Amino acid sequence: MILKNKRILLGVSGSIAAYKVPELVRRLREQGAEIRIVLTSGGAQFITPLTLQAVSGSQVEQQWITDTVQPISQESSFGHIELARWADLIVIVPASANCMARLAHGFASDLLSTLCLASDAPLAVVPAMNQQMWKAPATQDNIQCLDKRGTLIWGPDSGVQACGETGAGRMLEISEIIEKINAFWQEKIFSKMCLVITAGTTHEAIDPVRFLSNRSSGKMGYAIARSAQMMGAKVILISGPSALSCPTGIDYYPVESAAQMYQTVIEQITQADIFIAAAAVADYRPVQAQVHKIKKHNDTMHLELERTQDILAAVAALPEAPFTVGFAAETQDLEHYALDKLQRKKLNMIAANPVGKNLGFDQEDNCLSVYWKAGKKQLPRMHKTQLAQQLLQLIYTEYQKHS
Ligand code: PMT
């Protein structure tokens, strides 16, 4: 666990998004982080110290201080200097316009701004405010000033806001903030490398309203893409239809069918050091997609199907093939079929998962048996994000031996 024993100081300033902080605290602690929280007087208008205390238990390493409730001289065990030195990372979440203005101009007007001045720990701000406040020249100047000083700026997102307006200024989702924090400590093993990743299902048209498809949600492939990005890679994600949105900073190519996925992979693959085929690509497509909706005249009907191109095998057969990693989704004889695909498609590695009821497809977690010519490794059932990180570590180790 990357966050194990990492000391994260969360600064909570005045924004409606403060109500999401308890969830953030809970999930960071689950990942082994030590958390302390400093609440500004603005933050305390939206969430109480008691709420934060209740959600995080009563561990000694936690402390809630409001600059209004407790003057600095009466802080229980930690003064601002101790807090400033304690932190490995300071994350201000949510960061209001007012809070960022105080930071940009070096104010020491409350506990949070004081300890930011007194700390040499890296500082991240997660802005959350009304879209007009975000756009305001003063806020933009303050952001630029913080950015120049090396402050990490995470977000904001765009969309409908709590006030009903639409635009940039929404706080990032909690899961995205957790990913950013993980990425901060993640070793950048793939820096200067390009990973091309396929994800999701494909749609093979039968007629204008119907298609053949499968249950892949894209969660596994997107988790690999996000984790590879965290590990420093340039990532090209080629995805079939999926309800997931592509994280910022990833080159994203949405496609529909196996043929389009094949075409896009072939166009992008020259850049790739590593290719990972996590997509559940249709093996067959209708020979002829009908121009008009098929009418139900008969009790039975026959659909003639033809094989799609095997994208994975085509990449592995390229004269200058990247390090090629396939997936195998099996309901039986997992090892047997996986090893067969590894050899037949001439892959460097294959990650096999059992699929079926509550397994693999559209689940939050998954397990993998990974095989390569000289070895194998079991990755037990865990969240797809963690699984992706472990798979990528393994791929990197074998890639290094190979190149
Ligand atoms: O998307 P999720 O809901 O998170 O589910 C994840 C997953 C179960 C889909 C994923 O972990 C997975 O197993 N993906 C591969 C599924 C698959 O199609 O397996 P396969 O055994 O049928 O194919 C073998 C390999 O050949 C795969 O790497 C596949 O991408 C590739 N292939 C298959 C057919 C084809 N025409 N072209 C290909 O490249």
C-alpha cells in the first residue's frame, strides 16, 4: 500500500464540498495513511470537527483544530510548527478562493495559512468554488502564482455546481483526489515510456438499432491506464463503448467496433513501448450489417457471423512489436487456455482472469494469474486499481529483462 504510514495533513476551507471530506478521510485511512485535519473558520461553517472526529475514530494521530475555536496557544498536543513538520504532504481540500488568495499572498492569518508558511512539505490544493469565482482574474492570478511556486493544483472539474450554475469550479471526485495522492508517491517507473492500452467491449452492428456485445465495463482497462499514468507513462487508451470517463492527461480514442479498434491500434502502435490488450473484443461480427431494422417475420432467424481481426496477435506479429501483454477471460481451464494464447499469439505475457457470475466483468475487483515464458504469478482478488498497479509492476520487471 503506497499510502501506508504516509502523514497527510488535510486543510479544510470554506466550501460546500467540505461535506465530502469525511469520505476522503475514511478512504485514506483504509489505505494506511495517517491523517490530521486543520479546519478553517470558513470550513467549520460547512462541517463540524465532531463529524470529522466521528468518521475517523479517536486515533491519537488525529486532531481537529479550528482557528476560531482554539487559538494557536491552546492547541492540544500539536502547535503549528509541529504540525508543519509532521506532514509529508499538505492537501487543502476543498480549497476556497479566499484560502488560495491567502496562500498566494503569504498571509499567516489563521492556523492553516500559518502552518503552510511554516512547512516545507509539498502542498496540493483542490479548488472548489462557484464557476464565476474560479474564472475571476484575481483567482486565476492567485492560481498562477501558486503554480509557479510548485504548488500542486488538482482540478477543478467542470459541470453542474451546488449553486445550480454550470462551469469549471467543482471539486474533483473523492476517488480522483485519492488517485492524485497515490500518484504523488508512486514511483515513476514508466517515465519516458508510452503504453497503448485497449479497454472495454466492442459493438458489432446487426442493424441500425441492434448489436452484438459483451459485459465488459472497461473498469479493468481504465484502471490500468490510470495507474500507468500515475507511474509516469504517456498513455494511449483505445476504448470501446463504456460508461466511464477518461481521466485527464490520457490520449483517448473512443471506438465502437472491433474493426475500428484494430485500425486505431495499428495507427497508434508505432509509439508504443508496451501494448496491453484488456479489451473484450468481439471474436465474431455479422457478415452483413443490415441497412434497415430487421423485422420479425419468422419464429427463428439465422445470423451469419465472420471472425474479426485479432488485434493482439496482429500487434505481437509486427516486425518491431512492442512488449505485448494479452488478457485471457475464461470460465474453465484458465491456465491451459491462457498458456495456449501466450504461445499461439506469441505474447510476452498474459493475464488470465476467471469470468462468469460476479467474476471479472463489470466488478470493482478482480484477480489475475499472470504467465510469461519463464514464470507465473498469482495476483489475488483485490480492487481493480490496486490490481492494475501490481500487474504493471510485474510487466515492468519482465519488460526490463526483455529489452
Ligand atoms: O472491463 P471489465 O468489466 O473491467 O472486465 C475486465 C475483463 C474481464 C474484460 C478483462 O479483465 C479481460 O479479461 N479482458 C480480455 C477479455 C477477452 O476478450 O479475453 P479473450 O480471452 O477472449 O481474448 C484474449 C485476448 O485477445 C485479449 O487480450 C483480447 O483483448 C484480445 N483480442 C481478442 C479478440 C480480438 N479480435 N482481438 C483481440 O485483440
